[in-house]
Amino acid sequence: MELPAATPAPAPGELSGLETRGVSAWFGTHKVLERVSLTMQAGQVTALIGPSGCGKSTYLRILNRMHEMTGTAALAGQVLLDGEDVYAPGRRPSDVRRRIGMVFQRPNPFPSMSIQDNVASGLKLAGIKVGREERAHLVESSLVRAGLWNEVRNRLRTPGGALSGGQQQRLCIARSLAVSPDVLLMDEPCSALDPTSTRRVEETIAELRGRLTIVIVTHNMQQAQRVSQSCAFFLATHDTPGRIVETGDTAQLFGDPVDPRTADYVNGRF
Ligand code: ADP
Ligand code: MG
């Protein structure tokens, strides 16, 4: 079987960026995010960095309305996908999640389901019906884009759980890509992976750059610098909710941070 021709990268303007304006969030009376305003440029990789507990995961889940499935955060502010309010009345959370996919820290394929069915499950979950041929094509092209095709092309019917951790994570990326999302959110996607698997996932992220908008949470400062073009530093203290201290071009934020707290954090001083 031949590799499918690479899908041409979309022209600038065909990609959707993501923006939040003054997003605050509470769990009960506990305020965890304070007026977070951030633009995540279309086709770029934006890294969210900051100590544990400063609200990065909460923020990510708010972006695609996933907190409505698993959490109960009350919200203020706006989330805009391609300029349109993700929380507009009448907009279905499932439609938002189809356009804004998520990959988690722990790879979570369906372990006993075959590799090909795992990828196709992304379509099913999104309620997208396709014929057999189209399905096979989407499975293949998604695995190619996730950088996993060559490793699994001869064993598409083996269970997803038989893959290594790093392969499982790329399988989860392929599952997200199957529905052609505009945005991919990644919450510490390499924290559970060894260095070699981490590199492979980073290569996949680099390949995806320019094809969709990526937001990645990472505690790995080298990784943030390797994969992202812009960066936002989040910080909370014992009595203040998480907020953005500094945003900027990644090279600038690491090389010449404006805020002394950013300098301390990126240089490993807390
Ligand atoms: P990070 O990802 O930066 O480590 P989180 O978004 O996970 O931070 O958490 C931010 C704050 O929100 C923390 O104080 C955490 O305890 C609290 N929190 C997170 N999820 C929930 C939840 N489901 N219910 C209540 N509090 C939560
Ligand atoms: Mg987190």
C-alpha cells in the first residue's frame, strides 16, 4: 500500500485561532482563574507553562467545554473560536469538542479495541457517519499525520493496548485528528512517556504545526522551547487565583522575560 499523498497544508486564513477574553473560573466558591485573556494564533503551537495548581488544566478544559463533562467550574468571560463564542446559546458542547480535540497526560485508547477502530472511534463519538472506504482512508491519513502509520500499518487489527505508551499517545492523537479538528489541546501529553517516545510526540507536533492550532500544557521547559512559537506563563499564589503573568513569543519569553517571576520560573528557581 502506498502512503497517501500528504494533505496540503491549509492556506493561512483557512485555520481557526482561539481566543479567551477575561475568563475567570470557580469551583464552588474557590476561584481558580482570574481574567485570563489570551490569543492562540491559528496554525501555531502555544505552550501554557506554570507550577502545578495554577489552573492550566482547568483553562484547557474550559476551551472546549470539557469541564461540563467532568467538572463543575462556574465561568465568566468569553471563549472565541474563529471569532465565534464557544458558549453561545444553542451551540452544542459536542460540536465544540469535535472542532477542538483534546489529548491527555495518560494515553487513553480503548485497550481491547483494534488500532483501526480506536482511530475510527473518534468519528463515531462525534456522530460522523462515513462509508467503509472513507473510513479506511481517514484511519490511514490520521495515523500518517500522527506519525504512527509506518509502525502499525501491518497490524491495524491488533488491540490498541498492545502498543507502547508512546505509540498509544500517538494513537490518541490520531483518534483526535480523525474528525479534522481546528484545534488540538494537549495536557502534558509527554509527562507519562520516556525520552524517546517524547521525541516522537514532539516530532508529530512539529509536523502538525501550520495544519491546525495547537495548545500544549507542559512542565518541560525544553519541550516548550522546542515545540511552541508562543507561550503563556500562569501563576497562582495561596490567596490569588491563577492568572497569566506574561505572554509572548517563546524565544523572547525564555530568553528575555519581562517579569522577574517568569525569569525565576523558566530558570527553574521555583
Ligand atoms: P494545573 O493543571 O495548573 O495543575 P488545575 O487546573 O488542575 O491546575 O487546578 C487548578 C485549581 O483548581 C487547583 O486548586 C485544583 O485543586 C482546583 N481544581 C481542579 N479541578 C477541580 C475540581 N474538579 N473540583 C474542585 N477543584 C478543582
Ligand atoms: Mg494540570
